[in-house]
Amino acid sequence: MPLLLDSHIFQWSITGSPKLPQDVIELINKEEHVFVSIASLWELTIKSALGKINFSNDVFDKFESRGYRLLPINNGSS
């Protein structure tokens, strides 16, 4: 079953945060298709620019190395 990570889960998984429960880590690790919405990246980038979180540029390297897939925003029409 494909997974869509929300902003917090994505951030915690990339940073290795202890806030991420072990059962969620196992679920992410066993799933072949793990998606992150471009909206989540946008949200985290804005929060980082405002100084609310530390979201470094190397996150995109980590994103690719973990095999996460980017889910674009569209209006649903073909």
C-alpha cells in the first residue's frame, strides 16, 4: 500500500528525530512506494525561512537516497 508522508513525519524521517515512532519507521522502510507532497516541501521551506525549524538544503539528497517520490499538485484533470 503506497504511503503519503505528512510534513512532520517526513521531516522527522529525514532528520532521524526520536519523535518518529519505531512502528512508523518500520512501515516506511517496508513500503516500496513512499510519497511526499510538494506542498509538504513548500511548507517546510517556508517554516525554515521564518526560522521556525532547521530544514537544510541537503534534505533533497536525503529525499532521493531514501527513495521517496515527489507527489506533485494538480487540479485532477488530465
